[in-house]
Amino acid sequence: MVDLKTQYEHIQPDIDHAIQEVIDSTAFVKGPQVKRFQEHLEAYTGAKHVIAVGNGTDALQIALMALGLKPGDEVITPTFTFIATAEVVALLGLTPVVVDVDWDTMNMSVEAVRKAITPRTKAIVPVHLFGQCADMEPLMNLAHEHGLYIVEDACQAIGATYRFSDGTTRQAGTIGHIGCTSFFPSKNLGCYGDGGALFTDDDALAEQITAIANHGCKVRYHHDFVGVNSRLDSIQAAILDVKLSHLDEYTAARNRAAAYYDEALRDDPRFLVPGRLPQSSHVFHQYTLRVVGADRDRIQQHLKEKGIPSMVYYPVPLHMQKAYQDPRYREGDFPVAERLTECVLSLPMHTELTEEQLNYIVTELKA
Ligand SMILES: *Cc1c(COP(=O)(O)O)cnc(C)c1O
């Protein structure tokens, strides 16, 4: 699905140098590389504050903690997403309220969110699934109308941009009150281990987030509240700083691969290519087809026999996960998400795909 080896080989001298510098300094934790990377990512994304943490799941958890949500508060999330989005809500004793998604973009349905708001709703967590922004303008308007927080799960969408109707453009993760991203190796900006970050323009929230990630401590050894220990280590920050300077090329390479798939598959009635939201760019963390006129699982088996990886992201919606059983929900409640779990198929998508590989993939897919 990804080719991190070839990607590394193209930037090997810079990466090796960056890693060696950290080892020579032995500042493995809280080294100057972390601050430098945060500043570079602030400049890149336009976020006023970037706070690096241990991974994307921690980022989501810390975001909800920073907002001071209380057990029983309702948090609205899409039912078609990676589990981490709802996991942190449940872990904090908050109540996940799940909503259906749109068939074309596979992102949270704004209408469904509107219907799910109750007096107990405190926050909405839109997920920019597969690298395309959820429809943020109406979501921000809803949040404003009802006094809700928005925490963006931008773990798959770093660098994606969203255009508002007044013409302003903002990056995924910098639109809501807090944005979260992941630097898991296979993410669009991936490190060589675990990493994540939070984005916010709010000075007070930034201070709170920094303290929560550091054991709830603003003054050393004085703990004002219960926090966690979550940080990006210096080696990962050094690697990410090198890779950030290539992120635009990487996004362009993903878009070229996506355009190839689109072109080859758009007119094939067996497949629906990923639907686009006109207001958003797409950074193609995944290229996810909907198989509508063929047997998805047989196709996947054929691809496997031909040495072509493919994945089903995601096979089970949140409301049908064993750990998230809830008497409020049953099978059939979220028909779009349920249908997607039965028909989605993600193709290899990364920065190193050659035309020869793409041609082979679509040829075997059609076969
Ligand atoms: C990867 C991912 C996460 C979690 O990130 P980790 O760094 O693996 O903890 C959360 N949400 C979504 C949508 C993701 O894709």
C-alpha cells in the first residue's frame, strides 16, 4: 500500500544526517529539533500554535481534555472512521454520538450532525477522511449557532485546503477550535515511529494543551490537574522536519496517481471513483473506490494473487463494533456507512508509484 523504503532512499543523506545530529547531541527528548519542527509546521499550516505529541490518538484525547468536557457530555463523530476518533471520547467517559456520512465524499453528513445535536452536545469531531476535508463551513456555522467546539481529526489530511464562501482558504486542522494530526509512518507526513500534533489559534488552549501533554504541569513539579505524558521525540521531529520540506511534492505525487486511477476507472460502471467536495483539495491519504457492479472481495482476492495489495478501510462502522455496542443504535441505522463498509476498496497510494505500476494495477483490477 505504501513504499516507505524508496521514499527514504530519495532523501537518505538528509534523513541520516538529521538522525545522527540528534544522537550526537543526546537530546533525545525535548531537543531543539522539536521546537524547530513545530515552528516550521506552524509556518506551513498557518496555525498559530502547533504542539507536538506522541501520536494522533493522544492528540485527539488531549484536545478533548483541554476543552474541559465532563462525563456525559455528548461528542458527535462519524460512524465511518478509524476507531481512534471515538475511542478517546469513550475513554474520557464522554458519550459518543455517531452520525452517518455522505455517499460521495464518505465524510460526515452535515444534515445528520444537525439532527444529532441535543442540549448535552458539547463538541463535534469531523474526520477529514482519506485526505479530503469534511464540509467545514456549514459545520462551523452549526457549532457557532449551538455553542459547540469543533475538534478536527486531520490525521489523514495534512496539507489539504478548504475554501470558504468568502474566498478565504484554510488548511485541514486549522479551521476548528483544535485540530489533530498523526505522523504514523504511512500517513501523508509520516515519521519513523509514532508522532502526532495539535493545532490551535487560541493562546489559552495552546497553554492548556501543552500542560496536559506534560503531566498537567505548567510550573515544573507543580501539577494543577491530571494530565498525560505524550511527546514527540527529537529523532522523529528531525525526520519530520526533513520530510515537511517535501510534503508539497509528496501531495502532488499522490494527486498524479489519483488522476491516473480516475482516468482509467471513471467510465467503468463497476467502480465509483472517490467523490470530490468542490470546496476542498484532496491529499489522497487513500484512494478509495466504491465497488458497485462487481464482487469486492473477489476483486481483492484477484489483486492479491497478482501481488497487488489493497485494503478495506473500514470493514465495520463504529456503531457495529463490539466494544461500542449501544442500545441507542442498531444495524440499519446508518445505511450509507453500512453500505460503504461493504463496497469500499482502497488501492495502493503513495509517493513513489510509477506509471508502470499504476498501469499494472488498473489492468488487473479491470480483469
Ligand atoms: C491514524 C489515525 C488516527 C490515529 O493516529 P495514531 O498516530 O495512529 O494514533 C486517528 N484518526 C484517524 C482518522 C487516523 O487515520
